[in-house]
Amino acid sequence: MIAYVNGTVVYKDPAYAIIDVNGLGYEVRISLQTYTSLPDLGERCKLVTFLSIREDAHLLYGFWGSDEKKLFLDLITISGIGPSTALVMLSSLSSSEIRQGIIDEDLRLIQSIKGIGSKTAQRVILELKDKIRKEELVTTGPKSSDTSSGTLRSEALAALVTLGIPKATAEKSVDTIMKREGSEITVENLIKLALR
């Protein structure tokens, strides 16, 4: 699997870009979101990627950020949405607009995307709303406008879950410590205190 390509932009248009990585040119299919973020020709860039292997083709999809890739991967799990349709969705609306439309169950917004009919829009909302709501809660953390504390919380939770602590236990512990210590605590100290 190719996780990312890091090289020089040698060609770009709204549908795909060619990234030269040490003399090897990767044709990467992209959304308009990624296209607008790409630097000028001859400049370096890094795209996170997804390799789709089919009987008739091996296609590499590239994304400016992992957030866009995550939404792309969520979308292609829906019956009736393949990689090409997911790219059209990401080209029609921003990732945050699509996520908000799913959370708000805005059928009209999702259906306004070319190639998305009523049934597919309903499936997208039905199958992804709970998942996206949970992700939003984890990334925003406790009701706080301070984004650094949300990042602090999510980094600590990711580390604790990786260490084998159940997610619910880790969340409770981290939230308790953050209330007590405030947002001045470092990620390292937060993890150490949560492990006690």
C-alpha cells in the first residue's frame, strides 16, 4: 500500500496531478479541494494516498490532508459510492460541509451533489451520521472552545488506547485530570497521570 507521495508537482489539473518522486512519476487522482491546495508546478508537496486495486486498473487517489482521506474512506464504504463518486462529492463540497450535512441529516444538501440520488443520500446519512458524530466528539473533546485542549485530549486518548486502556476508561480519566489540572498540562504528564 502506498501511504503517501512526497515529491515535485510536474503536472496538475482539477482531476489529477503527477508527482515526481525521485524520477518516478505518480499519477494521482485528486478532488478540487486538493487541487486548490496544491503548490505551483516545480514545487514540492506531500499527498496522503489511497490505492484502489480493481481487475482492470490500479488507481492512486491523493488528498492534501488526512481529514479528507478519512472522509473519502468513509464514503466508499457506502453501497453505491465508489472512489470516483466519492471524489465528485469531495469536489462539490468541502469535507466540513459534507460532515455537517451528514450530522444535520440534510438530505437536500447531500442530494445536491452530482450523481447522488435520494436513496444514496439517505444511505450516506443513515450509515455515517453516528460515526461522524462520535469522531466530532473525540476531536473536539469536552465542550471547550480552546482547540489546543481538544488536541491535547485527543493525543492523550490516542496514546492511552494504543497502550491498551479501554477507550471509555481513558476518556473518563483524561477528562477528570484536565478539569483538575487545566489546559496547561503537557500531553506527556496527562498520559502519565491517566496511567496511575
